[in-house]
Amino acid sequence: MDNTFKLDWTSVSVALLVCLAIIVVQCTWMTVCRRFKVLQKYQTELTKHGGEIVARVLSEHNVNFVFTLCGGHISPILAACENLNIRIIDTRHEATAVFAADAMSRLSGKIGVACVTAGPGVANTIVALKNAQMAESSVLLLAGASPTLLKGRGPLQDMDQIALVKSICKCAVTVKRVKDISKKLRPVFVELPVEVLYPFDIVKKQMGIKENCKGFWDRMINFYLRWTLCRLFQDAELEFDCSPLIPHLTEAKIADVELIKQMLTRSSRPLMLLGSQLMANFENIHQLREAIELIGIPCYCGGMSRGVLSDDSELLFRHKRREALKQADFILLVGAVCDFRLNYGKSLNPMADVVVVNRGKNQINMNAGWFWKLTHGICADPSDFLIKLSQANVNDSLKESRFSGWVEILRDQENLQEHEIIKLTEQNSIDQNLLNSILLLKKVDNAAPDDTIFVFDGGDFVGSASYIIRPRGCLKWLDPGPFGTLGIGAGFAIAAKLCHPNLPVWIIYGDGAVGYSLLEFDTFTRHQLPVVAVVGNDARWSQIHRTQTSIFGTAVGCVLEYSSYEKVAAAFHFKGIKIDGTNEKTVEGILNEILQLNAHGIGILLNCYISPSGFRDGSISL
């Protein structure tokens, strides 16, 4: 008989599995017990809510204003911001809130923050959000969202918001736990479901957690809800990091600066085009005017860079840019890109050396090789590059008389355009009851104070204004940017007046564009923001009307009325004034009256009935 001990591996395996199962169950039970102890603790000790965390992070980033249209999903954020003295500016449309955040970023160098409710609130921001992205503005959009547990079950204003914005935003996230708010409050779009914002007791009540459950399924559901609630608020009472983010900018390399310096020394007809990105680094803005003057080559300014040079600078040119680009032998694009504004690069002299300085590699190479040839690209902060180039030129003095002949050619072309504009101001309107729009803009330019911030919102009338109205200084010219959308007027003006309350803010509207902003005159009044609005009213969408009628022979969809917009503004406690051809001789007097009224804190809308103009014949909107 064999007495050798034989090990039953099957029995051992079963025993080990049983032991493992016991350990897992015990660990799970211990975790559940800890969670439920935490739940009891939260019921008595947790006082702060997610909205307070959001507000504190914004405060640490020196955010002074949050632009919003209220909604139940975001009430905790608004209330908490008010408690931390962050001013809430409520608008009449969510797009206006994001436009205002966009302009606040451009004018202050800080992040612009908008906060909107779920679903329709988010959907209403898309155009404004895209405009900010195209303009490279630092904007944070905070959005409410339906409860996570009810997603796809038909809750109020439920939609896939992340899918809606992800093509626009470089990053879009959803916060799922209260403790994650401070870590995720960083990207462009942050979705905050109501349960991470509201206080613990309200969330618990809305979840429908019961204290005494009898049935098995009721107990299981209650168990799951308690578990979810515990996970949601776990560690919410701990301190969190809300320190400001430090932006990292790529500095220009000395080797690149020296290369461009050498290229400039070989050039006899250099030209520099400045774009909005030049103004993005606020630490360098005060040095830019001197730097450009030291470099000493002729400049055209576009977008936010308008006003960086004084109006009497010998280097500044505004007219005949296309002709100048065809004549130049060296073209330096600083923060400017070859998009539709430069005819995708076709406006550039194909024989010229072209250098592009931009923060983005894709921007540097836009349309290169198709319509124009890139000589050298520099991926760096444009303002840093210009300052370093000016420092490299101080001793060598590139700014010498050898450019004087080239400057004289450009000045002659500039003066020719100015004479053409003067001739247009002397023409009579087709209808004697209507104003000459070019003459009107000249008078507006002469009347506006030297420290005025101009906001431009429109098509044809604003396009004409860009040739006539002079920027009053650095960061005193606001237009949509490359996206070219209408409707920015009120939002941009709100931000401008908040950012610079002691400076006059004038909006130049087309009559089509003003339709997007009329209700925001209520916002101006409620928040005591007295701005001046000048509406060029020619009763049509002129920029489209011109092209459509010439190609298709019909003005269908392009015709408006000579509407009394001044009466709408008056309903919101603005001073509404109408002028037309019958009182054209009193325009200067009316503008002087506007200056006096505005100086005393009164907002004004000037509705100007103008005759259609041929000043921009040939321009298209495609």
C-alpha cells in the first residue's frame, strides 16, 4: 500500500480562490465603509461647493470680470465670483459674453472669461468662440452641463457639448469630481455638470437618496447613488492648487536676428507688415514703437497692431498696400499671415525675399509654395523678434538715407489715395436727403477725441472707415480679426469701457451689424457703460448687395429699411440722434454735442442715413 502524501491541487485552487474572494470582499467593504463615513462627514462638515473653487481659481489668475448670461446650471459660479469681488457682467446674448471676453483678453493681456449655461447657452457661443480662436485671444469658456447620471435620459438642455466645441477649442474637458475642478480649470472650454458646482446637501437631495429603504432593488439603487455621491465629493475639503499658469513664449534666436539683419542690408525696398499677434505679449508692448522706429523700414499695420506707430511717423503707411507689396524686394511679415487678407500670398512680389515671424509653424507656412515663396520662417514671439532686431541695428544704423527714395515713392502713393478720398468727400449724394458717407467718416474722425478706443462692426461702411479713421494709439483699434464676423460691436465695447473706464469708446456700425447688438444697449445702461455708437445706415447689406447685383442682377435678401435705430437705443435710456441730408450742415455741431454728452456719462447712438457709396467698388466677400 502506497502511503505517499498526494496534494489535491483542485482543492487548493478552490481554497485560494475563496480566500482571495474574502479578501476582495473585505477590502471592498472597508472602502464602502470609509466612503459612507466620509458621506456622514460631508453632511456635517463640508461647507464649500464647486462654484467657490472655480471663483477662487479665477481670482488667483487676476480675473476681474466674468461675462455671462445667467442660467441655473451656473448659478454657483456667479454667486461665488460675486463674493470674491469678481464683477459679473450679464449680457443679453451668450455670443456677446464671449465677444466681451475676447476683447478683454486683447486689451488687458489677461485671460478673458465667459460663463454660460448648458445646451442652448453653449450653442449660442460658437461664432464668438471661433472668432476668438482665429484672433488667437486667450479665452476661457465655462459651461454648465446636465447631471452626469442623467446624460442621454432626457434632462433639460442636455447635449454633447464637447463634440460641439472640440473643432474650435485646443482643449475641451468635463469635470467629473469636485476635487478635479482646480486641475482642469485650464483649457479653453471647461464643462461643469451641476453636481460638481452645487452644495453637497442640494446635490444629495436632487439625487433622490433615501434614508430608509425596504425593498432589495431600492437598497441597491440607494447604495449606488450613495457610492456615486461619495466619489463625487471625495477629498473636496482638501486644499487645492490654484496658482496662476505661467505662459511660455518662444524667444527669437540671435542667429535668426542676424540673418534678417544681413538680408535687410542687401535690400533697397524693404517693407514690413505688422499683424495682431505682435500685440499679444503685453510685457513688450511699451517697447514696440521705439523698436520699429530704430529698425527704420516702412510699415503697414493691420488688426490690433494699428496704432502701434504714431500717426505722424515717417514709417507708417495706410494706403496702396497692394502696390507697395508688388514693388518691395524684401517683405517682413511680423505676426501677419498669407491668408485672404494678402490674397493668399499672391499680393507679394514673387521676386522678393519673404520672411515670416510667427508663434505658429502652420501660420508661417500658410499657402507657401502655392502662391508665394517663403525665404525664411522664424517660429518665435513677434514682439521679442522686433525688439532684438532693433537692438542689433542700434550701432549699425540700418535706418539711413538709402531708404529715403523708397519711402518717397510710398509717400507719393499714400498722398494720391488721400487726394482721392478728399475728392469723394466733395461729391454730392445721389439722394439729397442722404449723407455722403465718406464725408461723414471724415467728420467723425476729426471729432473723436485723441484717446478714443474705436470698435468696428460692419461690412462696407466699416471697410470705408478703415481708410479714413485714424487709430488713436496702441490697443485703441478693435475689429473682429481674420474670422470677419459681424456682431462683435457691443461685446467689444463692453470690454473696452470696463478695461478703460476713463477713455471714450466709439463703435462704428454698419446698419446690418447693429441688428446683432441693439438689445445690448440695455447692458450698457445697466452696467453704466456710456459708449458712442455711429451707425452708417444705407438700408442694405452693401458689401453683398454690390457683388450680387453685378453678377446675378438681383438684390434679393440684401435690402433693409432706413430704420429708426436711434429710437431703440432711446428705449434703453441712451440719447438717440438721427441725421440725414436735411441736417448735413449741422453734423459738426451734433458731433460736438455728442462729445459733451458723453463726457457727462451719457451714451449716444447716432443714426446716420447715408447714400450708397462706390468707394469700395471691386471689393468682394468670398
